[in-house]
Amino acid sequence: MVTPTGNGRGGVEAVIVVGDGQSPCYASWSLGWARGLSAVNPLVGHAMKESRLPAEILAKGSLRGGEYAWRVEDIPAVIDASREAGLVNIGGQLQFRGPEFTCECYWVEVDTYKGVPSDLPFKIRVDRTAEAASGAFEALSREVDLLAEGRNAFPNVLGSYDDEALRDLMWFVWYVSSE
């Protein structure tokens, strides 16, 4: 099933749902449009803020669909590097990324915007979102069985993978913002 949806960035995202149509496991392509008749590449600029992170952090990441994701064990370093680069840590969600699918556990998330006021001076927001992100991610990692979340949510796609193989597919998308 292909469904066009708004992507919140002024464009349209075509979502292909895998399986029974109820699962948020999808492959997607964003289609951004500038004013007038010219099409723009939706990937240009979307991950530009993350590109301010150190090369060694970016090298550990995976860029797909204009979103950077990192292994779960790398997220604390991403949070610290974002703070050091003067970036606000927004948060992110758990994903399982295979060669032909992305299964997003959008409910397994860190969202610093829920607890850090957006009207604070930017430099203070950089520090507070890093603190909030670190605490929330540590709690999430300790309290949630991430492999079970993916396996239970997407049994048709992920159910046949053993723990080691499923761990290889597990990523955490992480978003940052600049002033």
C-alpha cells in the first residue's frame, strides 16, 4: 500500500507499508517542493545540522532518508558531541533498519522538547537538552527491552531474526538543532 502523507517540512512523503497495513514498518521517500515549479532534493539540508558533528561520530552513523541514526551504544557519545558542537539535542526514536525496510518504534523515544523550554537562550538550551537527553536515554536503555519492542511490534518482519542479527539491525535516529 502506498500512502502520500504530509511530512511536516512542506513536502510529501510516500510511505510503503510492509505486511498487514497496520504496522509502522515502511520504506519512504520524501518529495519536497519549492515555491513555483522547481523541485528540490529533500535530503539536502535536512541532515546538515548533524554534519556539524565530529567526523568520528558521523562515521559511526547511518544516513538514510535524510536522517542520521547511530547504534544504541553510541548515542551517549552523540549527545556529548552535539553539546560540544553547540547543538541542541532534540532526541530520537528506535529503528530497525534492514536492506529493504525500516521499522520505526516511534513510541520508544527521547524527546527533550517535552521538558526543556524552547524560549531559553540557545546556549542554555544546548546544555539543558544534553542533560535531559542523557538522563532520558539512560532510563530508556535501562527500562525498555529494545529488541523485544521491535520483535513484538513487527513480528512479520523481525520475528525470524535471532538476538544477534536483530541487534545488527537496531539503530536510534537522533536529531539535533542549531541556532
